[in-house]
Amino acid sequence: MAPDLAPTDEYYRILFAGIEKKCIGKVPRVIAVTSTVKGEGKTTTVTQLGKIAARDFNKRVLLLEGDSKSPQIHLVLGNRPEDGKAISSTLIKGLDVMTLEKVIMNKKINGPAFSNGLKKVIETVSNRYDYILIDCPPILPLVDMQIIAGMVDGILMVIRADGPSRSFVNSALSAIPKEKLLGVVLNGVKTGIPGYGYGYSYV
């Protein structure tokens, strides 16, 4: 039985199609999803993109936990690491997840050490996937994202409409290399869909 399609799925299909056009010629496609500050919807965005890419575009996708300070992917997906496996499958064909939950519990693994670990993971599994989507930490006030920027093909920025001030957003955007910025997802936009007081736009 096919999964029920939410009204917001179309937004993510449009978003992924736009990303794919910008990533032509890049194999594998390693994309970081970040935000200005915590709580803007980056984890929801990256997990929904992964689902859409695998389910609707038949891509092989790995969702990778990249926020060592506040890991959230396992909470959104409801996945627990399979015994003896670093990478777990999900209910969606083609979509795998690496939460790094056990690794993150070791508080000594953070900053450059954690980022170097992510780089090794990407290098090891990149030939198995069409896309590796990384749920990254917010840009402000941490420096982790600036380290991760050097190991990805592109960066997607999630900004909540009623979130941080314009000056904070500008500071965050200026920290992203212009050649790496794929676009901006504006979250929390009012739409005409009953029961869905939010939306996404891609620029």
C-alpha cells in the first residue's frame, strides 16, 4: 500500500527537483541542511527531503546526523540503530539513516573530531548513495557548520518566517560560501491550506 501523501509533499517535491537541477554533474551529491539558530525546522526539512527523494524520485539516500550538540533525526524518524549496524534502513525503500546516536553520547567526540568523523563516513559510503543529506548544527553561534561546509557539495538554509532577526539571518548567510549555497527554505509561511499554517518556498 502506498503511503498517504500530505498536502505539503508537493512543496518538498518542488524543492528537491530544484536541488537536483543545481547538483547536476556532482556525484555523489552531499548536501548539508542548516539554519540560523535552533528550532527553525532544519531536521524536519532534511528528513522530508530524504523521504521524497527516495519514494518519489527513486534515489538512494542516506540521512546523516551532523548535529552532535542536539541530535534529532532519530526522534523524527522513530528509528533506532539496528544491532551491530552503523547504518539502518527505514520503512521507505531506498532511504537509510545513520544517527550516530552511540557516537554522540561520547562527549569527547565534538568539534573538529566529530567533523573529521563525518568526513570519513562520507568517504566510506558515498559510492552507495545518490544523495547524502546531513542534518547540520545551526550556523550561529557554533563553528561546526563552517567546518562541515568544506566537505559538502551544497548547503540548504532553513529560515523560519517568524524566527531570528534579519541581522542574524544575514550574519548566518554571510558565513556560507556563496558557491555552496543551493537556496533558502522559508519555513512557517502562511498558506491557504486548512490545517496547515506553514509552507515552504525555494529561491
